[in-house]
Amino acid sequence: MGKLKTRPIRLGGRKKSAIRLQFGALCYRVRKDELQVLMVSSRGTKRWIIPKGWPMDGATPADAALREAWEEAGVKGTVKGPSIGFYSYKKQLAGKRLACIVIIFPVKVKSTQKNYPEASQRQRKWVTPQKAAKMLSDPELAYLVKNFDPRARKRAA
């Protein structure tokens, strides 16, 4: 696979309409037949989010999502299936608001580690998808999380 270089996507050729692409991980596990998803706090505002970040040279989108799950939440796991969807949001970065689209991959968690790159900067919390949806400030993401159930995806396949 060649090196992946991403640049802003421009809509209509206007500089102000540049859109950035990110990849996210919806980390999940099943405990006592209850589906749980892992929420992490953002570094700046401490609001609840899912791990996400920028494309990485030489990595597939799913690999980039898995890397973000490790760096932001200490997750060891595997991507299970294709993307479950995407959402848009405005990222505050260096005094600018960047329009971003995040493609989300389901990550089945094998374990969580105590020591990981951003452990001192974030909190993490296991909750049901319904509770996670209430914690999220992005309505599009909340909808995807609330309706996520990998067990239903298996039955439908």
C-alpha cells in the first residue's frame, strides 16, 4: 500500500469550505449479556467522545482508528467489520474551527491497559449505548452509538 497523504477536501473550490477527514473507533464489549461502549473524555473541554484522529501515512482507515483507540483509551482490540457510519463536527484547533467528517469503525475490545499514551489526559468510562448517546454532544454520533449493536449485525449477515 502506498503512503496515504490527506489534504482538506474542498467543496466548490472555496477555501472556507475545506473539510477534514478523521477516523474513529467505537470500542465495545459484552459483559453479562449487556453491550457496553467505551467513552473517553476530550483533552480540552473534558466532554465525552469516542477515540478519533487524523489519517496516518501508510495505515488503512481501520488501522488508524485502532491506533487512536490505543492512544486515547488504552484499548487492545480488533476492528470488526466495515465502518458503521460517519458524523460531522467542528474541531477547534489553533484558534480555528475546522469542519471534520469522522468515519467510525467498530472495535471489539480484548483488554484495556492502565498505561497508555494519553492516560494522564483523559478519563474513560464503560456505559450502555443508550447512556453513551445521552453523554455525547454530537447528535449524529449519538444516533449511531445508540443504534449500534454488533450482535444484530451478525444476525443480519
